[in-house]
Amino acid sequence: MSTTAPLLQVTDLVRHYSLPRESLFATAPQVKALNGVSFSLEAGRSLGIVGESGSGKSTIARLVMALDHPTAGSVKLLGRDLHRLPRDELRLARRDVQMVFQDPYGSLDPRQTVERIVAEPLAALAGPSGSSRAEQRERAAESLASVGLRSTDLQKYPHEFSGGQRQRIAIARALITRPKLIVADEPVSALDVSVQAQVLNLMQDLQQQFGVSYLLISHDLAVVNHLCDEVCVLHRGLVVERGAPSQLFAHAQHPYTQALLAAVPRAEPPVLA
Ligand SMILES: Nc1ncnc2c1ncn2[C@@H]1O[C@H](COP(=O)(O)OP(=O)(O)OP(=O)(O)O)[C@@H](O)[C@H]1O
Ligand SMILES: [Mg+2]
């Protein structure tokens, strides 16, 4: 048995949200967003999480990013429980995990230049003894180049780009700390279908180039198909089925997975040329 810890190990993750009480004497109603979710991801591989709206996908993303606290369970990155790390160690651990959000319009600050946006995770890590502005600019230019944009784009603003280009900028920002893991929550859902394929292909290329792993969240099994080695199907805060995407496409066991597949308007997994 290997003694090295997996890149990401999620164990019995529970997240219940208490809603405001309707009266002084009523008990606070609870939303049971996650009810005991476990999975692990080895370095360099990618895992998809699929499920319908409200199944708990973004809750998992927030907990893996340590943007929210679990009710129970743990999230371990390279063996360290993120929710038990002292604040300064968590800040350092954030170097290894970055996020790409669904909305390429809302997730980029419209008042900041692309240079500021892309360098932001580095600046946040830097502290007083961190990298200089010139180094940050150089790294931002490198990161932009790796997603197919030019260094002349550094001084532009988000509104000067198309949706697909903005999502490339978001990916460049995620890459800048050379993370081991990128959590991508519906990264292509807001894009046209033709642009979706380009962005997914780019993510695949970057995976090969940098050895980064993805935790790819989507309501669409077809989207995770090309990027992920394994998929977990989430239903009401529980993993109801898991397996290789091709296996799920061919022989979905759980009725919920079959229903998800039936909702995909394509009979075949898409070919992302
Ligand atoms: N801060 C919160 N307070 C209360 N309930 C919440 C909170 N965040 C999420 N929820 C609830 O938890 C459940 C899971 O939400 P989550 O955002 O994880 O779903 P999702 O699978 O990402 O859905 P979508 O596909 O629509 O993005 C939902 O019922 C949601 O309303
Ligand atoms: Mg969501």
C-alpha cells in the first residue's frame, strides 16, 4: 500500500444550513445540502461531480476551497485537513488549490485590468516579503500566454473580451500559483456550445502541460466526459453512483443517473475535436 496521501481526500462531508426560525418557538428549519459525501482524487487525475440543481455541487466546491465550514467530515489536501489548519497555514495551502467559477462576467472585477485580475492570487499570497509587482506582471503574462491570450491584453479590462476569452482569463488567474488542483464549478455552462468545446480542450491541454488535477462540477454528464477519469453522481447531497464516464454512459445503474442521461440532449458523448 502506498503511504503517500492522495491529492484530495473528502471524507463523510456533511453540510446542513440552518434557516432563520419562522417564530420564536419554532425550531430552525434545516437545509441538508450534503449528507455524507466521500471521494478521493489522485494527483494528475480529474474527477467530475454531476447532479441536478440543488444537489449540493457548489457546496462541495466551497468546502474544498475552505470558503465554508462543514457540519461534519473532512477535506484533506495532501493529507492536511484544510478546516483544521491554522489561518497562516491555510493561506499557504491555498497556493495549491484555485477555483474557476461559472460566470465569466460576474467573476472578473470589471474595474480591474486583466493584469491585476490574473495576478490577484499571487498578490494575495505574497505578504510583505512576497513577489514584486514586476514579477507578478511577468507571471501574469506567462499565465495569459498559456491560455492563448497575449501580453498586450494585460492592460485591458474584462468588458473588452468575449465570454470564452473571459473564461480563459479566469483560468489564467487560477493557474498563476501553479496549483495542483483546480476546482471548476460549471466552467462552461454560461458559454455557447462551440466555445464550450474550446475551453474544455484548453483545460485538457493545460492538464497535460502542468499536471494539474480538476475537480470539475457540472450538471451535464457530457461536459465531464472528456476531462475526467471518474465521475461521482450527486443526488440530494449523496453520491449515488460513481465510475468512469464511458461506463456511466453505457451502463448507468442508478435510476437517477439514467434520468440525468436522458436529460442530456445528445445520444452520444460529444466529440471535442
Ligand atoms: N448559504 C446557504 N444557506 C442556506 N441554504 C443553502 C446555502 N447554500 C446552499 N444552500 C442550499 O443547499 C442546497 C445545495 O446547494 P448547492 O448550491 O450546493 O447546489 P448545486 O448543486 O450547486 O445547484 P446548482 O446546479 O443550481 O448550482 C440547495 O438546496 C441550496 O438552496
Ligand atoms: Mg452550483
